[in-house]
Amino acid sequence: MTIKVLGISGSPHRYGNTETLLDKFLEGAKVAGSSVEKIVLKDLDYSPCRGCNACHKTGECIVQDDAIDLFDKILKSDCIAIASPIYSMGITAELKGFIDREQYLWARKFIVKTLYFKNDHIKKHKGIFISTAGLGWNNVFNGAFPIITALFNTLGFEFYDNIVANDMDRYGGIQQHPTALKEAFEKGQNVVRVLEKLNKT
Amino acid sequence: MVIKVLAFAGSPRRYGNSETLLDWVLASMSGESDVNIEKIALIEANIHMCNGCNACEKLNKCIQRDGMDTVHDKIIEADCIVLSSPIFCMGLAAQVKALVDRAQVFRSRKYVLKLPIVPPERKGKRLGIFLATAGQKWDYVFDGAIPSVKCFYHVIDIRDEDIHYLMVNGVDEKGAINNHLTARTDAEKLGREVIMELKKRLSF
């Protein structure tokens, strides 16, 4: 089977550091033989969650827009790479706006109980977080991690790895970073190999 | 002279738990003399997301013309800024994150253009309050939100030690906070204490 890899770019800024890092990851995944697709959230039409909790009764979101189609696409993927630059010590409002919309899937799992992922499914679905930050602080990604972990958990994906590079302001961009692009390419290759092996067993 | 309080109700759901918590704080503040309170519901405030264009690093203002134009000025004028948010997916609601990201203009002013945020006589006198509610009971449920909250207050010149927090977990359905044992008392106490502290700082 061909491994399906989906990259989601949460930056409002096209072709910047984070999207370049995502592209390298997808390039590696493609070279390893997977089919890859990239979605840019900025190009989609979706609104943030209204917190109406209608999905707690039905398991359906009352807002039918591009966010729902993207969640469908995610659930059909073997690997997802979620990419966001760090804005104000967290993921972008763009990406948070999309992630908050997962509530109907959370409701399907825990309230309506129509969605359940077996351990074997979770093991064969890998999530990767890709990020860059201007600041050089070691803790600059800490606000993002809990949100990304929650997203992967809800969607039935096992956290595979982070590809993160801080201190972009000092490096003057991702191209000047000594290791990040190479790391992204290699992790793209590796995750596909890992998934191929898992799907053979 | 009055103390100006600017409050943001950050939830997309009006009159829910995080806004109720906010209203308790504001009600106790309004019981004090010389306090002027303005509450803004972010869902109605027409604040778009940051484009990440970095134009504010040169222009000292945002190129977007929307509700942030007036909110920007109000943030500078306020003595106390109260931010309330529900926790969605382990973080701030996207509507709140949009406001926080748009504070980038203050960060550019402070760190790139090296200009003051508030006049010198008001520097170090402002206070912040962060209010949050979460459905989950986990004690770490606020960890994803706090770094961005600290960042928001930092760039608008409210010091880390001047941020007060009241975060209530385990309240999910609308109205659940009304049954919480201590939330209301804590909120009212916090509102009064913050006004007292501000009066001291502004030498009323």
C-alpha cells in the first residue's frame, strides 16, 4: 500500500520558515515512496468553533465548511504533519481556529460514542509537529505542545516526532539553520519507512 | 480621576462559564468608587487574525483596519486589563489567540522600534487579570494557554508579577460554574483586591 502523508501549513505567511520546513519533510516522505499532499489553511474557508456544543448531542458540527472536509482528509491519512510558526508563545490563531473545530470528533469519541480508535490503528497513524520560532528560548514551543498532543489524541494519531527550530531571528531564516532542513527531510523519509513496516505486519 | 478597567470576554459562547467568572470579577470592581469598566465580547469585536506580514515593525501600526483600531487605544489607556477565555483543546480559544497575536504591534513598538507602550508615569502601575475555565479536571489543563497570556501582557507592558490568575477547571456545560464551591467568592475577592492595589499605585 502507498502511505498517505498530509501536511497542513498553519502560517498566514506563505513560503516562510515553517512552510519551507514542512516542504522539506514532505519531500523526504515523497522520496521514500509515499503520496503527499499539502494543505494551506490560509487558502481554506472555515470559521473558528462557536462553542455551541450542538455536537455533544449529535456528533455533527452545525457549521459545514472546509474544516469538515479537512478533518475527513486527515482521518484518511496515515501520517499528518501539522506546521505552525510560534506567534506570541503559541500556535497561530489560524491553526488554533482549525483545531478547535475538532470538538465534534471529540464528542463522537467521548459523548456520542460513535468513534473509537483501536490501539493498532493509533500505532499505524503518526503525527508530527513542525514549527519555527524567532526567539531562541528553550521553552518557546511549550505552549504549542499540549494543543498538538490533544489534536493527535482526538484524531487517533500517535505522536511521532517534533521538527522544531528556534532562534530564527538570529539565524536570519531557516536556510541558514545548520540542521533543521536536513532533519526534516530525513524524518519525512523515516516516518514513511516506519509506517510501511508497521503496515506489513 | 478614575481607574479604567478593560475586560475581554473571549469565549465564542456568550454568558457561559468564563464570561460568568469575568462578570463576577467586574461586579465586585464596580462596587468600588471611581472605577470605570468596559467589557468587550471578542466574538462581536471584529478582530481579524495577524497576517504575519511584519509591516508593524516598520509602520508602528497594523495594516489591517478593523475592530483592533479602537481596542489598541483602549489597551493603552486602561489601568487594568482583564482577559477571559475558555480552554478549547488545551489552549486559548481561537478568538482569544487572534487578539493575542494582534498584540504583535506592541511587540514591534517595544522591541524593534524601541518606543514606549505607556507614558512613563504609568509604567509599572498597570495590572492584568487572566480568567479561564476548562471542562477537564486535569491540573495541567491551563499549561498550553499560560505562555501566550504572559506574552500578551508582557508586550502591553504589564509585568509578569502584576498578572493575577483565576483559573477554574472541571466546569464544562453552560452554567456549571454556578455550582463551583469557591469560584464566585474567589472572583469577587480578586476584583476588590486588584482595585485596592490600583488605588494604592495610582495614589488615590
